[in-house]
Amino acid sequence: MDHLLEVKNLEVHFKTYGGEVKAVRDVSFHVDKGETVAIVGESGSGKSVTVQTVMGLIPTPPGKIKNGEILFDGQDLLKLSKKQMQKIKGSKIGMVFQDPMTSLNPTMKVGKQIEESIRAHQSLKGNEIKKRAIEMIRLVGISNPAERYDQYPHEFSGGMRQRIMIAIALACQPKVLIADEPTTALDVTIQAQVLDLMKDLKDEMDTSIILITHDLGVVAETAERVAVMYGGIIVEAGTVEDIFREPKHPYTWGLLESVPDITKDEKKRLVPIEGSPPDLFSPPKGCPFAPRCKYAMEVCVEEMPPAFDVGEDHHAKCWLNDPRTPKLEDLVAAGREA
Amino acid sequence: MYIVKRLLTMLVTIWVIASLTFLIMKIIPGDPFASDADVLPEEVLENVRAKYNLDEPIPVQYLMYMRDLATFDLGISIQSETRDVNGIIADGAPASALLGTQALVIALVFGLLLGIIAALNHNKFLDYLSMFIAIIGISIPSFILAPLLIKYFAVDWGLLPVASWGTWEHSILPSFALAATPLAVIARFMRSSMLEVMNQNYIKTADAKGLPVTKLVISHGIRNAILPVVSFIGPLFVFLITGTFVIEKIFAIPGIGRYFVDSIFNRDYPVIMGTTIFFSSILVVTLFLIDLSYRFIDPRIKLTSGGE
């Protein structure tokens, strides 16, 4: 079956004074109709760059798309002209950004900012456009939409602004909604509301979502499939069950381990992943996680692991999954015996 | 409420300026008749001084002047007895105002354009070219630029009149000579402001809506980038007014700039006071209008009478 959106072997570099940053290396993933795919990973792992490349928002230069394909509706977005891409942005693919405080134009009424997107892509007349914009404001759960239409962003709270951002992104009923850490800048209570809203609208409009986050709780609640990024590559990808129940990559283990357990009464120290992420100016030729990995072997430093299939639609880029590697469980057992 | 309060403050500002000018003016040694002291007998000088109330103590003179000022009577020029200061301003102001306004428009239009072009072509040829022009504009003073313009456009190519005042053509060269420096300053201002705005997140949002670049620049970029430039128009206007002294001299334009300068040399007290008050009134009113315009450009700014 053809996927709605498929990213294949994407490679994005940035030229800086310090050298070339290899921000995204050989990233592949896909999104099917109506599903939510989460991309998780720490800051600088290449999550945002990946989705901004999909949206054609990477300025080139300094950015450079070295390799890869982004197949959407049967065409490669990377091969489209600026004009063709403009027709897809905002209409077929919408995007919500991380910081709602700076993502809206402070000198333009929010209603107008929603209208812009409708006007650019749909052949509605003046009055209908306004009606549609007000309808969008209502749809994202803001009361008095007709009055809110005439207000400016500074008259909205952070959560409300993010709702407006969602209204803008969904105004043309896109097939894919890309949400780049949509709740990171919001209060926890507001986070839940905004996520619920996105889930509801997704079902209502039959939109797929690419959700970028570093919050595993959010992932568990909203996503069907997960891609874990580290050092510019997807180290593990699979369904939510795969990732949470049967993680096959030490980095995923580390991520899951570092989540504090609030159900237990006893006080426990947080478990961090020791060390720091790799230098993407000159990424290691082997696995980027090897220097921080408790289970690193010689081969990990020497050679980049391929994506091992460890289940149906579940793969991990880790040598531990190579059939030649002794099973970790065996090693542990052997250690106990010795 | 805000406007009433502002208008009162403006009056007070002008009164303070007038008082300070009066004080400073009296501190300058000499009086309007100092150069006649050798020729005229002492009694005559005393009579003339008495005619203009210059024999009164300074506080009394000050009160008398303020009394007249309150009725918008700026007095009579000592230098040319036949003319009152109101008349001098009425005669000279139109030329100066036309010159200043034209220069302001030129500086704004070309300065903003140059700045926007530079920002959109950041670190490319057009950026370097625009900033090269801007540097020239900033570093060449008007009294050098003006003769150069006259040499080429008037003398060599005969496109425009050399000097003096009359038709609109006469005003073109002086307006450009006057506009050069502020134009360059605005261009640099606008460039850095525009660069900053185009890197903002909301530009990315607009880009993600699939809007064409022209829309990004015009409806999202310029409106936000122009704010710091608007606040610069006040001081700019002052620059243009003071700049007219030199330009009016070079192009032999009958504006009020020359009265302002000449009156100080001649200690023509009423003219010094009159022109100063006139200029400062313009400045104060301009600043007021700019504050009002903010409200329309930036909805975040609400004008209040303070204390809220």
C-alpha cells in the first residue's frame, strides 16, 4: 500500500562558520492516512529539521538537502518548484510551531491570519472566507469567535494562541498536520487541552498528524507509531506498543528509564542518560549513541548499524539486534552464574 | 483624556523652551545696537533701547514678552523695523515647509526601499550596493553634496535650475541634497529591522501557510519592521529643519532658516525668539502625531495618560 507521506533516506546538512552540521542523516519514515506518528528525541536530534524539510521551510543556504525523497500524494516534494510547494504548504500539509507567543504576527488581527491561509488556497468569496475563519476559531474551542476574530495576538493567552495556530494549520483541512512540539511552551493543564483538541480535530477532519515531542507521556497518549531520533538518525521506530513494551535500542531504554515514576511513594533518584549527544559537525562513523551506551561493542564504534527488523514494522538501528550478537539476556544470565 | 494631557504637556514644553531661549539669548554679550555704539551718541542709543524696552530689567522684559506671546504676537524685528516676526515666519515658512516635507518624503520612500531591498538580498550584491549608497549618504555632508548636485544636474547637464526659488523645479535639487543623509540613515535602520523581522517565527508561520514571498514581505515583514523607523521620524524631522539653514543658503531659498541664523548674529531678539518657538512647536507637534500614529501601526501600544 502506498503511504500518504513517506520520507526516504533524507539527508540535511547546514553550512556554518564552524563547518558543516550534519543535522539529519539517512532518515526514513512514513505516515498513513488518519494516523498519528510521533517523533521523539532530545534537543538537537534533528526532529525539527526533518519536519521543516518536509514543509520546505529550511532556508537554503545555509541548509542543504543532500539526499532523499519526500513522497506525498505520489510526488516528490523535494523536486517541486517554490510555486508548486506553496500550493501544498498550508493547504495539504499544515504546521503548528513550538512557541505560540512568537508564532503569530503581532500586528495582524488573528482572524486575518486565519483568513490568509484560506484565501491562498480556496476559491471562497470575501464573506465566506470570514465565515470560515470564524468557524475555525469556534472549532478550536474559543468562545465568542466573532469577537475574537477582530482581536490581536497579544489579547490571547499562550494556550489560546496555540489554538489559533491550530486553526490556521487546519483552516484548509490538510491531509497532514505537522505539530512541532506544540505543547512544550504551555502549562501542563493547557497541554492536555491542546492535545485533546488536536486529537478531536484529527478524527473530525480525518487528518494524519506528525507530532514532534520529547514528552513520552504525550507519545503514549496520542500516537500510534513512534520514531525515536538521536544524533540525526532514527534509531528505533515502531508502534507505541513496540516502543514502550519491547524497545530494542539502548537509547530508547534510556529514555524510558529516565521517566520518573510518580505512582510509587519511595523517593528515587532520576535516571539520566550519562554523557552528551554527539558532535554533528563530525558525527562518529559508527553508532552515534555508542559513546554513551552501556552495552557498546567494538563494532558499534566502527560501523553504523543498519536498521534491523525486530518485528512487524518495528526496526532498530542497533547491533544488539544482529543475530550474531549474543543475546543480552544470556550475557546477564552468564554474568550471574559466574 | 490622553490627548488633553498631551496638549497641555506640549504647551508647557514650548513655554520651557521659550523661557530657556530667552535666558540664553540674554546671556550672549552685546545687544542689537552694539555695532552702532561707535557711531551713535549715547543719548540716541538709550532712546532706541528704551523703544524696545531693552532698558527694563530682564525679568520685566521676560514678562512683557510672555504677555505678547500669549496673544500670538511675536513682536517686531529690530533689524528691519517694517516687518513683524509673524510676517517673517508667514513669508518664509512655506518654502521651508515644502523643502522639509519633500525631503522627508524622499528620505522615507527611498530609504525604506533601499533598506528593504538590502535586507531581502542579505549578503548579496544588492545588499552591498544599497549599503554602499547608504554609507556615502551618511558620510557626505549636505554642503558638499549640494554643490555637486548643482554642478552636474544644473550646470553640466542643464536639467534643473541652479538655485533660487520659484517653480517646483527649483525645489528638486535642494530637497534631494537635504534628504541624502536621513535617507541613508533610514535605509540602514530599515535593513537591520527588516532582517530581524524576517527571522521571526511568525514569518515562518506565514511561510507555512503557503503564502507567496511578496505577501510575506509586505503584509508580515514591512509592517513590523517599520516601527523602529517611525520612532526615528521625530529626530529626523528636526534634522531636516536644522538642515535647511545650509541648504537654503546654498540654493538661495527664501525660507526661514536664514532668519534663524542671521537673527542670532544681529541679536535680533524678537526674531530669535520667534523662529525658535516656531521650530520647537513644529517639533512638539510632530512628536505628538508620531505617538498617535503608533497606535495604528502597532496594536499592542495603547496610549494612556500614564499611571495605569
